[in-house]
Amino acid sequence: MRSALILLCVVVQVAVLGHMVYGRESIVKNGLRIHMATAPIDPRDPFRGDFVRLRYPLNNLNSAPNQWSMPDKVLGKGDVIYAVLEKMPSGLYEAIQFTDTKPKTGIFIRGRKNHRGRSLGRNVIHARFGIEQLFVEQGKGKTIEDKRGIRGGMQTAMEMEIALDSKGTAVITDYRWSQLGIKLELTSNFALANNSVAVADNEQASQNVEKVLPQLRVTVQNVSDETITLNNPGDNCGFALEPANKESAFSAAANGCNVVGEVDPLELSPGGVHLIELHLADPRWHVEHTVNGKKRSGDIRSMDRADEMMRIVYRAANSSVNSINGVQLWQGDLMSQGFNSRGRID
């Protein structure tokens, strides 16, 4: 009797394993293929040998609006969620909505709520979709980690090829690299706005120092083998300071660029770089939020909200022009790592 029971358990386990393998191979063979960009990496997670940890914007439920079956519903750990996806001008897919109800149409990916987590100066995965690990050949993972980069250094996004079935189940099938890398640096002058008395005899002197020394440096590098042309009108208006989360209390102030229809080609040859220096005291880079019903606008450093992360983002989708003089403009979004008002990089 005992032997029969053990044999039955083995048969069941083999059957389950076979079903899983068949299901995965069926998705790989017949599933819809899409590409999704990974988010800037968290180098605190060490390399694990035969797989690479991945993170996507959709792992954070604040990266897109939520629409639950009940407005006040609180999801628990392990609850099923769906990320509704939309194809961007770059050809990559992004989450535009999260829901706990299976969509009847469109493209979506199925996942589960992971944990509530905390967002105080660090990225926390709030949901998992089965595409957070890339298994690689022995010894190849370190090479991938090196190319992805480290915090404070040049980072290149991996663009994952993913197969989806009609239920939203996802399987990684391949990957490629973004053509552009981005590096975010906070200078030693970042905290000057909060310590101006210590470094200047008067307010005017402090303001002059602010104008001379940048607080952020952003470097964009062409890491591909072909020349790339970006649309970047005057004052680096192809770039913007944006909150890392869609449901952030902050937004870009109305002092930024207004260059609709304008084109200023920025050509980067293979290996070429473009450096941007940001003076956060400049209204060009101010943010705003509402306090007691009134909008407040100003330097992000003056708003002591360590839980609010900001990024420097290039969005080709903001341009209505795809080419100039027969030269194709690069289409896609490029985002830096996040930073907060206290000068912590995520």
C-alpha cells in the first residue's frame, strides 16, 4: 500500500512537471512576441551565478494607474493582478493600467501581488510577473551584469523579448540591448540649497554659486555600432525631470520647455556622449505639488520628501517629427536612475 502511494506521488509530480514544461513550450511556440525594457538596475542584488535578476517599471504598482474591481479594495500578497500593456512609438510595450480583473481585450500580462514594501529611497518590487529572472549559460551572467552597469555609472537597459498567451502568462524568449546608455551623477554641490549659509556670506553669493556649480550631471552614450540621432531642441528640451511614480504628488512645473514641432538633431556616433549639467535652482528644472489646496513650485531639494523619487527622462514620443533631412530620429524613452530631495540615488 505504501509503495503504491509513493508511486502515485511520483507519477503526479512527473505529470505536473510535464504539464508545466509543455505549457511553457507552447507559449514559446505560439505566444504573442513583444519587447519590454527593464528598469534601471539595483546593484545591491549580487549576481547569483546562473541567472540575472531583472526589474521592470511594471513591478512597481505606482508606475501606472490602478483600477480595481472595488475602488477601496486592498490587494493581499499572492492576489492575481493584470498589467494592461500598450505599444509605444519605440516599439516597446509599457504598462498603462493595473487591474484585478482579467481584461476582455487588448494585450496584458498576468502576475501576483508580492508585498506592500517601502519606497523610502529605494525601488521595491510590489508585483511579480514571472519574468524577473533570466537564466543564462554558466559564466555569461557576469558579462551581462557588467554591461548593465552600476549605480552612479553608465547603465544600459536590457530589452526583453517575451511571449504571452491568451491568459497573460509570460515567458522570456530572448533579449537585446538598448542603443543608448545613461549615467546619473550627483555632484558635491547637491545639498547646497539646504546649507547655503555655511558656504556663502549672503544670499546673493549663494545664488551665484548655485548658478556656477551644477547639482546633477547626466551623460548619454551611444553604446551601439551605428550613428544615432536624437531630437533635442535648445536648453536640452528633449529631456525632462519627472517623478519615478505615475501617482506621485509631484509633477514638472510650468517653467519647462515648450518646443512642440521644433527639431534640433543631436548626432551621436558609436561611443559618442552628450553631457547635460542641471542647476536645480533654475525654474527650468523645478517641480510642483499641492499643499493645503495651493500649488507650490520650486527646487526639488527644498521639498524634503525622501519618499518621492525623481528621474531625468528623454522621451522621443514627445516629438511629432520622426525624421529630419531624411535622417531617422531615435524613437524610445531613456530614463536615469531615481534620486530624492536628500541626494540619495536609487
